[in-house]
Amino acid sequence: MNNFEFQTLKKIPGIGAEMYDMMIKLYPICRSITGDGVRKTLDIISEQIPLEKYEIPTDTEVFDWTIPKEWNIKNAYVKKSNGEKIIDFQKSNLHVLNYSVPIHKTVSLSELKEHLFTLPDQPTLIPYRTSYYHENWGFCITHNQFLQLEEDDYEVVIDSTLENGSLSYGEYFINGESDDEVLLSCYTCHPSMCNDNLSGVVLLTFLAEHLKNMSLKYSYRFLFIPETIGAIAWICRNEHNIKKIKHGLVATCVGDPGILSYKKSRKDNAEIDQTVIDVLKNSGNDYKVVDYEPIGSDERQFCSPGFNLPVGSLQRTMAPAFPEYHTSADNTDFVQPKYLADTFLKYLQVFSKLEGNFGKFNLKNNKDLKNKKETKKGQFFLNLKPKCEPRLSSIGLYRKVGGGTDITKNERIRTIIIFWILNYSDGKHSLQDISKKSGIHFDQIKPVAEILVEHNLLKEIKNK
Ligand SMILES: [Zn+2]
């Protein structure tokens, strides 16, 4: 047993309960991609690890994106004409469409309904919905409550602000012997939901605390950022150092009862991929490994073709495969201390293996090279904005309300096809390869590629 493993084992008893307690403290806070909820969250993390905090002003350009206005909320409710409060933000912050603009007016039932979001298939749960880049207001309620609403004059109040401000994120760096870095990333933008993603926040906080006094070969960088826009902003500001990242993991959905699942990096066979898979194989428990796909969390940005970093994601049940996903059921009952502790241990085993292999790792077989040979035929395109994802909503190619999987089927399929085409149009994969990799029929992919060409996101290149 090396020093690293010994220290790992000493820490384990009780760690799940400590992580769970921190999650309970973070749970009531109304977070979003900007605002005081994120700052409060970073403050709580700072009680345990000395976080560096950053603020990026509204309107700052980060690749194809712009930092949005800052959103804050004090209160929100809907009252019937008899004064009865039927929807109350104080009872659950999921009741408000995240990023709702301020409003105070009286509306009819039909107008109210245009601003209500429900889950007809899960009628007892409140959905989580967002509207970051399209100004709107709304409430999320159970479908059962929706069905009981009667004709009335409803007073709607959303006491929020959407103003120039900044986007906040936190970073913690542990300096190892080498400049080579292991990147650990989680997001801090979801309101009251536990598995997605407070479990990731507490996992990284406790891992950082555990590693901070150890002597390490690698340097370790922990990111606490809002999803998508935060990852894009962080990469944009740190592009000059990005090559130092040798291995990375995105931590999300790490506290539910499901088995461990690993989503490989886009490189498919990087050292981090082989290391995590080895740890899972030797764990004696069931596990699942899935290939990289450009759908999911911030690995989409780290693995965009302009960077193609060796960043995978070690989770338990992968979102959105659990029915509690993005609903009020992703609560403090769903995540449990023993599962948090088990994931914590697996992450430490991954680090232990990476440390042990430092400077002596050889790829067992390089599938990247094989892929290059396979792709000689077909139509090739080049992603003209390969650094992170381009902002599809600004050209009308993205849904207006986020958070749900209940957008129209065609809209959803098109978004997925766009992500596949953009992520793999690197000059090495033809449209036919992308069709094969994604399992999406070529006839569905081709017209979407043409739309992307029209929007100057893609250009056809000659087959070399
Ligand atoms: Zn989510």
C-alpha cells in the first residue's frame, strides 16, 4: 500500500455523512448561472477549501458567447382573487422559471397557463425549467395542480432583477511536483436539486480538501462553474494554459443509488479512460462504460474539436436516465451518504492510479490512429467555430426554454444532430462516419449539415 492509498482509507469512515451535511446546507439556495445564489454557494465551499473567486462582467465576450445579465430573485408567487397563495417560491425555488424577468400583474387563467410548465407524465412533481437567453417569465407546478386551476383573476408576482452584473465562479488549485494537471469540474448553477448537481459540488469540495495536504506528482485543478456558459468562459480565459490538462473528469450525478457509469473522453482511449475503466473493473461491483457523445455536461466544451482534451465523466446514473432528473424528486432523499462515499472512494482510486502511473503510462492500443485510417471516404466538413460550442440560440437553432426533455421531438433530434456534426467535423470524420458513430441515419444528418453551412458554422472541405 503506498502512502496515497493509506491516507485514502483513513479518511473514508464518516465522509459520506459529512458530504451529505454540506449538501443539506446548499440545497435551499436558489442558484442560477449568475447571481447571489452562486456567490453564497461559493462562500459555503470556501469554508472548507480556500477558493479563488472570479467575477466576469456582463457583456464580456467568451468565444461565440457573451456573459449575460446577472439574475437575482427575492420572491415570487401567484395569488387567487380571494388572496389565497397557490404558488409560492418560498416553498420551492423550482416553482419559478429560472431567469424569469420581474413581473407584477393580474392575468386571466388562459394567460397564466401560457406561462406554466408541468410534467404530465409525472403529475406529482415540479419540473426545473430555465430561460437564460430568451426573456420570459413563468412558473413550474405539478400537473395535478395545473388540472385543478379554475377561471379567476390571478395576481402574479416575480420580484427578480435582470441587470448588468457578473458571472461568478470558483477555482481551487493544488500545486503538485509537475505542471501537468488533473482537471476536476462541476457546476454550481442548479437550484434545489441534489444529484444534478449538488452531489458533484460536495464531491469535489471533499476531494480537494482531502488532496490538499498530500504530496502529489500531478497538480489538481478544481472548477466550480455554471454549466455551459461557465465552462466556455473558463476555457476562453485559460486557453493559454489548456495544454497542461493531461486528464480530466466532470463530476455530476454522483450520489444516487445507481451503479457507477463512465462516459469516455472524445479521445476514446486516453490514459484517463483506461485508468477509470481499470478502477471500475477491479471494484468488484457492476458498472457501465459508454462512448463519448457530444451531449451531456461540460465535457462537451472540454472535448470540443478545438481542444479535444482527455476529459471524461465518472457518474452514477447518467442524466437524464433517472426519472427524478430535473424535477423536485431530485431531493435529499434521492441522494444518500453511502453513495456519495462510494463515489468519493472511486475518484480517489482513480487519482491513486494516475499518480502511480505518472511518467510511465503507455497506450495499450491507439484507437485514435485507427479512426484516422478508417475515414477516407465520404463528405468532409470543417467546424468553423471549433472552440467550445457556438451559441445556437442566437441564430434560432436552439430551444427557448431549457431544462426539460419535453421539447418537441423534432427540435430535440435536430439539436442532437447539430452537436454531433459540429463536434466531429474536424477534417478527420466524414458525415458518413458521424452517421455511423451517432447511429443517426445519414438522410437526417445531411440536411442539418446544410443548415449549418448556411449559418457559416461549417464548410465543406476536400477529401484528402
Ligand atoms: Zn441539469
